[in-house]
Amino acid sequence: MEFSRRTFLKGTVLGGAGFSALGFDLTPVYAQTQSLKISRASETRSTCPYCAVSCGIIIYTLGDKAKNAIPQVVHVEGDPDHPINRGTLCPKGSSLQQDILNDRRLLKPQVRRPGATEWEDISWDQAYTEIAQRVKKTRDDTFVETDAQGRTVNRCEGMAFTGGCTDTNEFNYLAVKSMRSLGVCYLENQARV
Amino acid sequence: MPASTSSSVERFDDKARNAFEHAGKTTVYRGELLRHPVYTRVLHWAVALFFFLALFTGFGIYLPWLFRWFTPFFGGGPLSRVMHPYFGVGFVFCFGLQALNWLKPMIWTAADSRWMRNIKGVVSGEEKMDPPDTGFFNAGQKVQFWEIVGGCVVYLITGVVLWAGARTFGRIPVAVSYVLHDISALIMLGGIFIHIYLSTIGEPGTFQSMIRGAVSEAWAWTFHPAWYKQVTGRDPQQDCEEARRKMNSSTKPPKQS
Amino acid sequence: MTNGWIDIKNTDMMLIMGGNPAENHPCGFKWAIEAKIHRNAKTIVVDPRLTRTAANADMYVQIRAGADIAFLGGVIKYAIENNRIAKDYLVNYTNAAFIIKDGFSLPEDGLFSGFDAEKKVYDKKTWNYEEGGDLAGKPVVATPADKPTPPLAPGATPPAPALPPNIAFDLSLQHPRCVYQLLKKQYERYTPEMVERITGIPQDQFLKAADLFTSVRKDGDMKKVATIIYAVGWTQHSFGTQIIRTAAMLQLLLGNVGRAGGGVNALRGHSNIQGATDMAGIFDILPGYLKMPNPTDVDLAAYLKRTTPLVAKPDPWESFNYWSNTSKFAVSLLKAFYGPAATKENDFAFNYLPKIDRNYSWVNIWNDMYEGKVKGLFAFGMNGVMIGPDSNKNIDALKKADWLVVCEIYPDETSEFWRAPGITAEDQKKINTTVYRLPGAGFAEKDGTFVNSARWLQWKNIALPPPGQARLDQEILATIFLKVRELYKKEGGKFPDPVLNATFAYTNPHNPLLAEVAREINGKALADITDPKTNITIKAGQQLPGFAWLKDDGTTISGNWLYCGSWTEAGAMMQRRGTDDPSGLGIYPNWGWSWPANRRVLYNRASCDMEGKPWDPSRRQVWWDDAKQSWVGVDVPDFKVDSAPKDHMGPFIMNPDGIGRLFVPLSGMQDGPFPEFYEPIESPLANLLHPKQSNNPVVKKYKTDMDKYAKTGDTEFNIICTTYRLTEHYHYWTKNNPMNVELVPEPFVEVPAELADRMGIRGGEKVKVTSARAYYIAKAMVTRRIRPMKIDGKETFQIGIPIHWGFRGIVEDEGKTAKTLANQLTPTVIDPNAFTPEFKGFLVKIEKV
Amino acid sequence: MADRKALQAEMISGHSGASPGLGMQRDLEVCKLVDTTTCIGCKACEVACAEWNDMPFTPTTFDNTYQTMPETRWNFWNLIKFNEHQNPDGTIQWLMRKDQCMHCADPGCLAACPADGAIVKYANGIVDFNQENCIGCEFCVSGCPFEIPRFNPMTKKVYKCTLCSDRVGEGLEPACIKACPTGCLKFGSKDDMKYIAEERAKQLRDNFGWQNAGVYDPQSVGGTHVIYVLHDATDPERYSLPKNPTIPWSYTVWKWLFKPVLGTFALFGFLGVIAHYITSGPRVAQPEPPEKEGPDAGINV
């Protein structure tokens, strides 16, 4: 069922002007239909990060993606072209705007030191350096080159990696490549549970 | 009235009257009678104030397309709507006090019934003076008083229903209240035109009774002869004749200031 | 999913069980509704709760959590007895006619043949096909026992038993040891009476459901199709894989696999866990489902020999045995990982990969961390404390770790395990774990590919940059790895070669463009390669058009052979947005890209009869074109395209036997070639089929002091509990999202009205649910949607707990909840095949707070 | 906004005349179809509505139900109502119905509204509130048989579903319609929706055993621009829908007839006293001064 609403709506011509008498003025009546909030927004096609139906979504951001403007999300809606969801979204997908624009987001690297009762801020560089040192130490301490029977196993058993459900293929590939190269055996993902 | 038979209402009114009499004062010149004490006058004008506030905010709700121009005085339509019930409550409350204050003089008597039967003569002006048994209030005033009392009851009941709304009382009570509230308002509106007319240009000399609290003796024996007789102990008819004689004997009208 | 989301609209009958798609996959469920509206399709929902899926069903049956195999086994029995089976399909496309070795025995006492009670493992050598030809009509003779094996060198492992290349068969299905007869015998015990006693489903309801579902195959008519839809309600059991197998067997019996509107459809619960599985984000595989090397693989050749199956089939038949290409996939992967460092001489750096011989799965991470073996943990968007099972154990495990790196977008329970409720400031001072919490990027701030449940790869675009100091996850991961590499370069250390040689040859190695990574995953030619048949040449450096081009000589790379074809010279196939669907079957061949080879319905050869004609011409997917001597169709044939029907090649080309397996031979399954009903580890009663072997015999309990389990028939813990998600929330994520919090603000426990009456609990009152491990406090939702059940004649109650609340979130931070976690209740016990924890069907007690 | 004229006002509260421009467009009423038999109660419509209309978050509390809140709010226009209905055989039918403004052809809210231009019914059937003109009297609340308009104590005005008149005006479907995962919500012309609904009801009767399946489009309010397919159309109360929604007569009769008429009577009071003054003159205190004797004659104050 398809009918051209646009055509019929466009076909409308407003005849007669509003008149004003005794405070009776139609102008506000017509002005009340607010302007479409996405009429000047940019569209980005993406995929909903929740379940595995993979609904196509359109993220509407303010502005035209010009270099000097930092886009703000104003609305997220289903992508009508997407063959599976055809523009529909569930209650989680419909609220994605709040997931993108959420004041609970983590905004800076933090560290919790041994015995500490609070987080402290840390620079990215410092965090990277400390983590790399710990990774190396753990690997060197726990690396098993051969097993009891003398067979080469090259395992790093002191360290585990757990990947999340919205990690992309490309990220997962990098994770598998880097972790397996470190010898990590405990490599698991939301996919397991 | 002996204290032993006075009601608590009267005691309250007496206390209030005394208190207001201390706060304000009423000057009664020679040839005048005290008509309304301070308490009564304050109540009257409080009632009047709330009445008009409620009326004007009510207009904005009753027929906004006609009376929309009232609403800016009250901060716009929604604020008019918000304030209207408070004004209404103020009106009902103040009028309630006035009703208590006037309860006794407003009691209907046989004289009032006679007055009503004779109303044509009064309205047409054929009867220059009210009937001799017309007391502090005449029957017309009493009718209006009791109309307002009844109106207030209707306002209060329907107003509360409308105030709380359909979510509390249900749709039908609101729909009914809406009509009754309006009818009550319209009757009162009609009455208020007559009241204003008669208290100003319709019966000159009346207005000052609510301003200064005093009226001329002539006014009193003309419109409320029984009351005149009660407060002065003199016969209104005789005094009127006396005054007429005096007037006719001089070229000037009797001094009454 | 063997099929796809849209394909559900082509079905005539849906059995939805172990899943709640209306709540957890609403947009996918639309296609079930479409089937209802446009095909008058019927829906049967079997679930412990009357869910929102059940509310829409034509028939709802309440089942005891964990009794699924009993129900499905009963349906198999019903189908066989009432001739509701697809005879031709069964004989030709499954191993129904194959003869099983003498010595194999069915689990009438709860155990299949070959059980080693001490090690709790099966010796599976009898779980194999008999060798020989057509045994139809031949007298049944006992075959001699296995030939004596030559003595082994000390220390050497005996060669694993293999499938016979020439499988014995009986197409009349009469041979007493043919799979069909064994199957019939196996499920003879699953009578409607037994089903009622085990599952709690009254016989009349069960029979009605069995009749309705199998009605698609009334009198063997093949036109209609039924689908089975499930999710983790099946997976999360100590016999989860076997439930799914029972469903697959039922579908093979009814001839529903490979057909539009049919199949066995796993609804995956997260946006890219299908991709994570494909990409081997799990310990036991390498990308593209290549097996992980084990210590017996002394070199690449040994590994390939072990992991490359040989064709095993009845002589007159053919088998494609696609895994025979394993070497090409494996070498291309090693070349992708290690580039120039992977040479023929060093076995393509095969030894760079760790060799594993034990279980490193999810619960073992926590168990072994608890035991002090795992010192450090990376959690990239993975909230292990919330996920559990036995969250308290996970919290205590983290206390023992040296370091934890969490990359997240919200403050989560895992990164704040050290201040979980109940841990005082004094306690915190004793926790020596260093926790780094790195702000990652949300989905809208990253590009890259997700793979949906229907195996579609779809690229998403960047809408805006990450907020604050947050960084892209790939940048964080790559930078850490490259920093480690620098340290190894500078300081040396244990076996630095793989760390130094893993390729990070991206334009900016510290922040790889995901498009570059995607191209690497697809793979390219390192030298000019020519296909001798078509004479087409792929030039060195060019993207490969598909996995058929992969080589095992080091001239191709591919990070995941399954995805080869996703980003070709023609461009990014997973970015395609073609909205044409000429067949009307919902195939959309030009939208995104589906593995393998852009096939939308797996095993689609099975949608045709023996002559290659579609079973239902109105829903034809692929068919044999005699003129072209080729398989053609609206979908990409999942088959050798030039294999004529007369060759009788099996449609299940990934199996060396080429057929759908009613019986899984050898090491395919750890706990039996046929599914057998076992009770969950925590169960209110002993298994009615074999009380002495109540649970899955190969499942092991964990042994730390944290691991406590309720006894079978426990008098204290006597209520069955199941966990689930709500449609309004997404795991532990949307508790940070005001709108979703508004929809369902607080944790609750669904309690049957009868149980609530008995306990004096009213709706909205707080209740405490206690398992052998911990307690959980939430408000009661008293409902008539869960009814008391009669299990073996005894009144039994079930309750349900949604999992979404933790100790960090909008309402949690406002102090409106008890801050207990649903998974504090769940037991540490896993399915022996998929290693998934048993989150469903454990025992609890309930009381008013 | 280029297309805003597309929403042609058909009726305007407080104004009895014809609206300017009416009758100049092709008659095509829009309609929302809610098929309760395929609603899965997922609440996508609730969120889509709140998100599109930028509704502020308001806390809710658990109330022993899946229903988000007991009833719609001024900032929550779209609510799935969950009902556990017990069948005679003891089984439970879990009903979910999307509750929102019904956009009646004969809108009770508009009938009750005294404020000009506060409630507009467009020619396409959308009944929309224009808060700019709303005076917050809440008469619409009592006028509505579906308990829809909701008062916002902050702005002192009343709000409800607009059927996304902003989106519809731009040729888009309402936000709830777009989101609905199962397609139980549909949007199109009233005729088309009626047709689809009747077909679906027939299908339910013929193939799914729902003998009483039917369409809810109550004629007592002239039909609605939101219509329902129900499993049992004989018992809409099961879905918390009124069986026979009506608008109190007092609104129509009072507002359009007695209000102006009686208002005029009140005006007569004013005219009457003027007439009395002019014709009869005032009554003055006696004795009156002799007539025509001096300049002060007749003045006696």
C-alpha cells in the first residue's frame, strides 16, 4: 500500500488569509506545526549496536559535516532502505540518540592504584606505557615455551583478553592477531556467553 | 440582643466589627445616619474586588475569542485560568463573611413579600418612597443577596469539580459543573449591572454608604423608612413632611451636609 | 541462522523455543508476523514464561526450564510414528541410512558406549559408521572388533579414529543398526507420558503441539516448510548444544533444512557476536573456524593432517568435503598475521601461534584467575562481573589479579569491582589490583563491520568523533601492542618473534584504518595467480574475489577465508546498499555481503529434490539447470555448481560425509552422538529416564571454595529459576540510558501468583531470591503468566529474573535498587561442547524481605 | 516552513465559522491502524514518540506490570497498556494495546475547548493542540472519552499526541509508525486502513479461530483516525477501550447555543438599566426639591 501523501499535501493551497478581529487571528494556528527538527541535519548510515538483527539506522547530526563544526546528534531513526528492519526500530534502537549523547560517558583515562579507594586521572601516554610494561612482565613471567612432554606450545597463560559484543570484525581481527601473537590462550568474547 | 442569646457568628461578627472600627473610622455628620460600618465596607469592596477579578479571568475562559484581550492583564490565558479559582475562592470567602455579617438583616419578612408585590411601582418610579415597612434592606436587595449566596454555593461546588478536573471527578460531573458554573456566573453578571446602577446613578446617595459609611436621613427615610424609624425612633413620614415644609418655606433645599 | 531474518516470512510454521524474539529481536520478529499475515503461518511457543512472543503465538506451551530435549525428543518420536517425515530427504540428504558400528549402544542407563567414569569422558571409537557397501536386505552380521592397532612408540598419542571412506548403508532404512532405526529406538522412551512427567506439559497439550508442528509434513507432502527459532534459552544449559542438535535432527527428519522458510535459526543476541565467532574471538578456534593448534601439531603439516577431514561417504555417492581446503585457509591466515616473516621454510610461522590442549573458555578465565593463574585481563567492552556466572566469584577473582585494563564507554561493574557493594574502604586497601579504565568510542564514533545473525556483513559509518579524551578502540589496542613490541625490541624477552613480526603494516599502525584491516581480512594475492580453468589472473597486490582463490603456497593472504569476497577489487561488498529482491524471497543479494560467498540460505541444495527440482516451486531458491549443466538460482548455490544431481553429491558440503547428521560420529560431540535428556546440574528431581545418571555425564563441576551447587531434589532450593533479557533493555548497557530506565525502572522477579499467595508476597514487595551461591533482592512481579507445573506429579514453581541491573547505572547510582546482580545466583558450570555457562534453570528459594 | 500549509485547519475551537481555505484540497483523511493481534508490546512506539518530540525524562516506579506507567503523561503521549485477561478455560491472554490520542472525527476535546485556536482538527483528520492558544482550562480532558489530554503543571497547558503533524506535514509518517518493529502500526488513508483492518479481522476469524475479531472505529465519535484490530471486538473494555465513547451533550449544546444566547441575556441586564435610567430616571431621596427651581434642581447628594 503506497500512496503519495506528499503529493496530496503539496496540492494544498491555503485560500483566504487569516483575519484579525476581536483577537481572532488564525496565524498562530498555522504556525503551530513546528518545523521538522531534522530538516537541516546530516545523515549518517550506521548499524544498531544492540542485537544481531542489525537494523540499519540513520544518525542525524546537526550541521553539514563542515570541518570546523563538531557535529551533535539530534535524532536517530531506522533506515527505510535496510531490507531487514525497513526503517523500524525497537525501544532500544529508538533511544540510541541517548546512547550517543549520554552524560554518563567516560571521558578520560583513569587508574585505580593498588589499595586505592578512588580513581585517579592518568594521561593516555602514561597509561599506555604502564599497561605495556605490565603486559610484557606478565608475558615474560608466565610464558610456556614447551610443555611437560617437551612439545613446543608457546603459550602465555598469565593473561586473558575478553572482547565485547560490539567490537567490529576489524577490531576483533586486530585483537586476535595481537593477542595470539602474545601467546594468549584465554581469548574469549561475549560470543561465548 | 442579650449576650445569652447571641450566636457564635454574631460574637465573631461583633469582634470583627469592633476590630475594624478601631482600624478605621466612620464619620457621620449631622443629618446623616451610620449605614455601613468599616467592617462591612471592607468586606464589600473585598467581595467586589474578587468578583471582578474572577469575572474578568472568567471571561477569558468563557469566551476567549471575545475576551482574549482581558487575559494579558493576568499574564495570559493559562495564568488567568490558574488564578481564576483563587479569585473565586477569595470571592466566596469574603462574601461568606459578609453573608454572616448580614444574615440577620437579610432575613425575609412579610414586608418583603409586600414590597415584591409592589415592585412595579418602585421600578417605574411611581412610588417616590419605599413602603414604610421597608427595613435596613429592601426585598430587591435581599433577593440579590440570596442569589449571590446560592450562586456562591454553586460556584464552590462546581468550581471545585472544575478545579480538580475530570481526572478526579470524572467527565460527566465536569461537563455538568461547567454549565452550572457558567449559568451562575451569567445570573450574577446580570444582577451586578442592576446592583451597580442602583447603587450609583439609579438611586443617588447610595454610593457614599459604601464609601463613607453614612447616608443622609432623607435617603434613609426615602428608601428604608422602617430602618430610619428603628435607628432614629422618629417617624419617617413625619420627618419627610417636615423636611418638605422646611424646603417649601425656603428657596433653598434643606442643608444636609 | 541457517537462513536469515527476512526468510522467516517464507515459513508456514514456527516453533519458537529457547528464545523470545518478540522481546529480544523485535525488528527480526516482524518477519514472523509477515509469515502470519501473508501465509497464515502458525506459531508455537514453548517457554517457561508466557513472554511477549508467547502472547502472539497461536499455541503457547509452558515448559520446565531445561526440559527441552525431552520435549523435542517426544516430537521426534511423534513425527516418526505418525509418518510426518520427509522420506526422500531423509534417505538421501541425511545419514539416516548409514550403518553404525557394532558395539555402539544407546544411553538406556544414561550413558552411551565408551564412557570412562573416572575421567568423565567418552571414548568415541564406537560412535562411528560401519565400513562397507549397501547392506540393504543383507543378513545382519556382527563385524569383527577393531583391528588390532600396531604398538605405539612410548609417549606418542594414538592416531584419532577416522571416518571410514566407504560407509555402509541401507537405503531401505531397515537395518537395525542404521541411524534411522537407532534414532527411532533412542526416542522410543520419550513417550507423551514421559514428556509430561519431565517437562510438566500435559499430554494433550504436548500432542496438540507435536501434531501442529509436524502437520507441515502431513502424509509426507513436501510443499510446506517449518522453521525452528531459538536463542540462548537453549544454549545456556549444561547440554545446550544437544538441545540445538535435537532441533536440527527434527528439521532434518521433516526435511526443512536448506529451504526458504525453514532451517534452524539461532538468534544471536548481540550486534557482532556472530562476527566475533567467525573472527575467532574465542579460545578454541582461529578465524574462519579453523581449529586451534594443539601440542601434538609439531609442525604445520601435522596440524593440517589433523584438522583436514578426509572424504567419508557411501561409495555410490559424492561428497564435496569443503574442509579439504583447510591448508589454503590456514596458510593464507598465517601470511596475513605474520607477512614476510611467514615463509615456507619456517612453516609459515606456524609456531608463533600458541598450542592449546585444555579449556581456556570464559568461566575458566575467572576460575583460573581465582586460583591465581591468570594475572592480567583485558576487557574491551566486556563486563565480566555482570555476565557471570557466579559474579561474586568473578569479583573475587579480579581481587587476585595484578592488573585489569577496561576499555568502556560507561562506568561499569567490572572496572569498579573493587568497590562492589559489600566491599568496605578497609577491604579496598587490601585489593592490590591495578585497574586502568580507558574511555573507548561508541558505535557511532567508529566505522567497521558487524555481522548479523543471518551472517550478513554490513559496514557502518562514523557519525561523529568520540567525546572528551575518548579514543577509538583500535587505536587503544594497536598502541598497547606496539608499545609492547617496542619493549621487546628494546629489552628482549621470552619468544619475542611473534610480537615483533605480527604485521601492522597499516598507514598509521598506531591507529589502523578499519577499511585497511577489512581489506586484509578479505585477502589479496601476493603473486600473480591464475585459475587454470577460466584462465583468469589475479595480479599481485589485488584483492581476491573469493576463497576459491586461496592458495597454500604463501601466494595469498586472507585474515579470514570465510570473509574472502567481502572487499574485492570491485569494492567493499559489505558496503553495498542494493535494495532489489527480484525473487521476492527476501534474499537481497546486493545488500551488504553474506558469508560464505554471499549465500543467504545455507545448504540450499537441500531445497530441491533428487532431480534438482525445488520441493516447492513457489519458493524456489536454487535448482539444477540441465541446459547449462549447472546449479543456478536466485541465491548463490551452496554447492559444487557443476555437480549434476545424478552424481548424488551430499548437500551438506562442509561435512566430510556430505549429509545432514542425525547421528554425529566420533568427536563431533563430547556427550553423545544422539541428544539425550539430562537434568540441569541443579534440578528439583533426578532424571526420570535414568535416575542414576541424572546429569550430563561429561559435565564437570568446578572445585574452588566459591563453587557451591544445590543438590538434586534439594528441599531448601526447590524453585526453578531462569534469567532473561527484556525488550526495553540491552544487557548492562541501557541502564545508563534515561529513556530505557523510564520504560523499566527497577529490577524485578517474576513470581507465579500461586507461589506468591503461598509466600504472602504481593506485587511490588521486595523479595530475596537465594541460590546455593548468593542472594538477589528485587521487587516481585506477581503474575499469572507463569503457572505452577506438575513435574513427575509434584507441584513445582518457576520464577524468572531479568538480568539488567548492577551496581552502576542511573537508578543504581540513585540508590533505588539493592545493587545485587542476577548472575550472582548462577552456577559455574558449562556445556561440554560450546563451553557456555548454564544460566538457565538453576535452583533457588524465595522469601519476602 | 514550506509545507506547513498542508495541514489545513478544518475546525477551530471557539470559532464556529468555516476555516479559510477549506475545501480546496483533495479529501484524503489519514489514519493510524493498530493491530493489537500483532503488537508485541515492545514499546518502540513509546520511545520513538518521546525521542522525536524531545520529551524530558521523568522517573517511573515499578508497579507489578510491564506497563511503563499507569497512564499517559503530558510528556508521554504514547503508552502500551498491558492487560492479563483470563479466558474462561483458565489460560491467560496477554493483551497489549497502544494507547494514544484517537484523533476522533468528532473530537470531544475540541468540542469542550473554549479557547480559540487551541485545538485544531485538520482536514486530514489530525486533531492537534496548539499550546500557544491553550488557556489550560482542562475542559478538553473532560471532553475526551479516551482520557488522553494531559495537563502540564509547569507550562499550565495541555498536551497530547499530535500524530506527528510536523512529520506528516513534511510527507513523513508519524514517529511511532515508523518505529513499530512488527508492522502492527500502519499509516495511510482512512479508507486504506479500514480495508486492511477489515481484511486482517477476516483473516483472524477465518484462519486463526478468533470468532469475534473485528475493527474498533467507534461511530459514536464519528469514527476515529486511529483504529484498532481486536481479537474480540465485542469486548473492547478488555483492552481498556470504552465500548461506546461519547461526548457530553453539554459541550456541544452549551458551547454553541446557550453560551452566546445567555451571554446576550446578561448583556440585557446592562442595556436594561441604561434604558431604565433614560426612561424612568433615578429615584432620589425625598423630599425632592421643587421642580424647575434653580440650577441645582434634581441634584440631591
